[in-house]
Amino acid sequence: MTARRSKEGHIAFLLTVGLLAWLVPGAGHLAIKENKHAAIIFVTIVLTFATGLYLGSIAVIDPVGAKPWYVAQIMNSPMVAGLGHLTRTSGYRVYGRPNEIGQIYTSIAGLLNLLCVVNAVYWAHLRRTEAVGD
């Protein structure tokens, strides 16, 4: 019974780390006491995303006209869904090269955050299994 409870606790911990890492870039690493990695991840992803918004304006987050890009952008944080709703209802538009470059930057930030989420969950799993194995 305790092994099952321990396994359920482990899965809940991994889900918590993954959710934290998606909500705020770097928060998953912060939860597993990797403070330096958390700071580097946060600064890198936020600056990359902000650069994309600066270059292409908020209109680069387009959940209707650019769904493939939006899927990658939503990996940044749920905040992107709010920005997508704002751009959809307010009629923001951007065309040409700034749109393309902004979408690339914001999408790369999202995919980078996805890698960091997976990394945080993996490290959390390794640390938990090493602690149990000792």
C-alpha cells in the first residue's frame, strides 16, 4: 500500500514540476532547487519571447490565421492564450517581414520552454528515484 501511495506521490510531484515549468519558464527547475538553471531559463525564454513581440507586435500571436505558429507559441505559458484572445478580439494586424520574424522568435521561445519543461520533469524523476534507491 505504501509503495502505491509513494508512486502516486511521485507522479503528482512530476506533474506539479511540469505544470510549474509551463506556467512560468524556469519555475520547474526552481521547484527542484536548480536556482541557477531556473534564472538562466527564465531570462532566456522571456527575452526571446519579448524580442519576438517587439519585432512583430502583439499581432504575431494569431490563434486563427497562424495555428501552427500558435501551437508553438502556447508552449511559453498560458499567458499566450490571453494574448491570443486579445489579438483576435481587438483586430490587431501585422504583415510582411516583421510578422514572420516575430512569429519565429516567439515560437522558438515556446519550443525552448517545452524542452525545459521536459528537462525539469526528467531531473525531478531522476532525483526522486535516486533518493528512493539510496
